Amino acid sequence: MIDVRDSVAAEIKGRGFKQSAIALKAGLTEQQLSDIINKRRKLNANEMFSLCDALMIDPNSLFAACKQIPFAHSSPQDST
């Protein structure tokens, strides 16, 4: 299953942003964002839209990025 929280984490890391700055811009605490990224907390729709605004990306881009993130547990044999 694709998890949009992986895309959020990849966007933050890949663009060189600090989690604290993105959390602040999205109206989240640093701990809330950390919990979301580390999958200790669910990401609700309003938070997702706020994070997209903070990251300056379209929500559709976030979901498209989900499809491009490699998963450690998948292998070419899994697709058969």
C-alpha cells in the first residue's frame, strides 16, 4: 500500500527543508510532523493540504510521488 506520509518525508528531505520550518508553515508542531513522518500519527486531509502549501507543491504531485518511492520490502518478484 502506498502511504502519502512517505512522500511528505521524501519531499522535505529531497528539497533540503528543515522539518521544523515546514511544521511551522503548516501550522503543526515539530512533534506532530515528526509523528506523521514516522507513522506514529495519521495524516488528515487538512494537514495534508497545509503541508502541500508549506512545501509549495500541488497535492496531486504528492500522490504522484508516492508511486515513485521505492519500498524496501518490494522486489521484482513481488510484481508477478
